[in-house]
Amino acid sequence: MWSKGISVISVALLIVAVSANCPNSCSGHGTCGADDKCTCYPNFKSLDCSERVCAYQIAFADVAYGDNAAHKYMECSGKGICDRKSGLCKCFAGYEGEACRRTTCPNLCSGHGTCELMDEIAADTSPAAGGASGRIFTSWEAKKHQVCKCDPYWHGVDCSERDCPKGDDPLTTTATANEVQTITLSDGDDTSTNAMTGFFTLTFKDKFNGVWTTRPIKGFDGDAAVAATGPAKIRQAKDMELALNGLPNQVIQGLTVSAAVAATFKTAYTVTFSGEYNSGPQNALICNFAGCNVDGCQPRYAGIGGGSTPECGVVVTTAGTREQAVCSNRGDCDEVTGKCICFSGYFGESCNKQTALF
């Protein structure tokens, strides 16, 4: 009986020993160690390792750990609540992404723009981004804060406001110069032996940040025997004029191109922005002469050839001085419709015309 009693006691002790383990067996997300404490696997926490850890990112705001030193890593970037079951952050309003790592753009840019990070906007060279040129921005918020980059003809912090037409104030008389640009084209050959081959296009950036490219224009050889008024040069000038005036949405109107005197074996053309929609200073035209002759190019064309080093330069010879004012300073802009509400005595799309009775 004594030995049997010892056996019963031993079994009871084993039962006690087995039941005295880690809570919930560490939920399958950790190992049970000394003193019946769980050591959780990565991304799990709590006494029984049942809770998930959410992603960390640089905090938007936290306690500084030195002079001008802050923004340590924080769960959900300090801008969300961690769902301990799923391990996903529930971001506060105005924040998004893994670990609520970045701000959202207001109203998703209203469908009229793109939401971009601060470092992207800094490096952007387009007028819609503020005209920055090769800026580098690497501060802590470079990939944290976002801003709307509006499509052409839209503006505002959320790109919800329409741009109105711009024009020349009909009452001003001192600033009357049209913008004049000169285009000089060469295939790089200093003799007339090889004829110029291929095509070029011209790109125009309008005052509303729109970018437009012409159809391909046939290159023309200039040589000492071809005068500025020669029929071939006149035809070439007309072809360029039609291509530029033919851009959509009347972004260019009333533009004229004339042949100009150039150096030997080069062609030069004078481009005058005389239309009412192109008053004031214009962006310099961009001459694309390298070509784009592979599947997917639009337009697809073979670039200028026939010589050694083709070139196509554009210079502003006369800066436009007529106003480029919203509603020509003679009306209010309705930013909902994008239309000018002209003052009494003025009319036209941009209120740039005065009535005879005013």
C-alpha cells in the first residue's frame, strides 16, 4: 500500500507540473521559457503572444530626443490605431498607406490632378509643379506629405477650381509687342552635297500648363543658293505654320511663320505669336529632331539626318509684352465653370474686347 500511495502522489505531481505551463501555450506564436513566461515570435506581443504588432514608420510627431532631433520610428507612424487581431493599422482621417506612412491629398485632387510626394514635386520641372528645376528634397517629410499637382486648366489646393481664359487688357496701350521666336534647323552638314532627310516636331507649352506636340514636319536643306524668299523656304514656313496652328483646342491661334536669313546650309524661320489667345510672353517652343521611330511612339517619325550632327535651336528674339491677364483684367473669373463674367462694356471669351458704346 505504501508503494502504491507513492505512485499516486507521483502521478498527481506530474499532472500539476503539466498544467503549470505558459498562458494559452503562447498562442502558437512564441516559445515557453523559464518561469512559465512566453518569448514571442517577431511581430507578436502580450503575455500569451496573442496580439499582432503593426508596421512601424517615421513618426509625424513625437517627443524630441535632442535639439532639433525627433521623428523616431513609431507604430502606425503615430497616426493610426493598431488592430491587434489583423496586425493592420486603422489610419486616422487624412493618413494612408502601410503604417499610415503618408498624408492623403484633399478630395483626392478632385479627379483633376495627381497626388504626389514632396520629393517628387521638388524634382518636377513642369509648370504645374511650380516650375521647380532639379530640386532635391530629402528631409524627413520628403516621403510623408503629399500635395496635388493639378491637370492643365485646373488649380487650387485640391484642383477643384477651373482656370479662366487669359487675354490682353483692351485699355492698355503701352505694351503691344507680340512674342517672336526664331527656329534654326541644320543637319550638321557644312556642304550642300547631302540633302537633309527625316522630320522634326515642335512642342508648345501653353499658359495653362498644357503640353502639345505637332505632327511631324519635313526637314528642309538650307544652302547658299537658296534665298530666304525662295519658294521652297516659303513652303516650309507655311508647313510649320499649319502644324502649329493645327494644334487642338485653339491653344495657338493666328500664329505666323516666315522664312528668315540664316547661316549657310541652315534654315531659319521667324515665328510670331499674334493671336488673341497667345498674348504676352510665351514658353519657348521645343524642337524635337532626334525622332522616335519605334513601336509605341506617338507621333512616330524618323528624325533629321543627312549630316553628321543635326541641330534645331529655338531662341526668343522678341519677348511678348501684351498682358496675359485672367479675364483680361476686365471681368471676374467663375472658378466653377471656368468662364469669365465680363464687366459692363466688355465682351469676348476673355473679356478682351470693348463695346463701341462704352
